[in-house]
Amino acid sequence: MKKITKILIITAITVITTNTTIMGQPTETQPVKPAIQETTPTYPEVNALDMVASPSKYLNKTVTVKGKFDKFSTLGLDYAPAMRSSEDYITFLIQRPDITDHNIPLSEMKIFLKRTEAEKHIDLNPGDEIEFSGRVFSNALGDVWMDSERFTVLTQKSKNENSQKAPLTK
């Protein structure tokens, strides 16, 4: 009996140290699969007018939009069905791209920006070109409601270009 016990112990030690198999089963553990890496969302560029024409098509999608800044606003803030608090967010509007002879905001698109980010761009003027990316989180009232996660100023008009005051006459 002692001889069989010694043989079993020696066999077990040999199996463990040489990574051999017992009855076809590997003795070493399977390698651990790498952790699932989080993927960065993609933001395909879309046309703002296409979005307002079919808001449900873009619901829960991430997108990038280029446009001309119109103004910061409180439009849509604190509206319960698509809640974004006025304490934390500000809305900004872009100009309708289909009207070029005067400025009309695309009010069917409610775009929310965190106030801390908006404060960095307080000097924007109507007509400045911007690009923003984010996720459409609601289509309440048949409109596009979007959180802007990335906000970039592409071009800014000079103060003189934005000023359209009539010259002073004496």
C-alpha cells in the first residue's frame, strides 16, 4: 500500500510540474480572456435638416453635425419628458442651413451642452461655424433632442464681420 501511495504522489508531482495530462485533460488552467475593451462611439456626420425631418430615425444614435452657430438659449430646458436641468445645461441653436439671406434658428433641434463647456465658448457670434457630436436621446414633440459630447469651433468671424450696425451720421 505504501508503494502505491508513493507512486501516486510522484505521478501527481510529475504531472503538475511538467504540464502533462491526466486522462486527456490538461493540468494547467486555460488562459484568461482579455477584458472586453470599451469601444469609443463613432459619430457619423449627418445633415441637420435630415435629422429634423426624421427625428425617430436618429433616436439613440450618435452623430456629428456641422453648422452655423445661432445663439445660446434656454429652449427645452427643464421639460419633463426630455429632462435636462437648467442648472447643469444650456441649449444652443444652429442656423437653418436652407435659408441663407437671413438668420433663422433651427429650433426643431434642441442641442444641450454642459454649462461648464458652454462657458468656454461665450464669445461665439451668430454665423460662427461649429461642429458638435453627441447622442440623440429623445424625439419628444417630434423634435431632435441631443446631448453634445464634443463641441468644436471651426471658424469665427471677426468682430467687424459680425457687426452690422449702420454707420453714424452727423
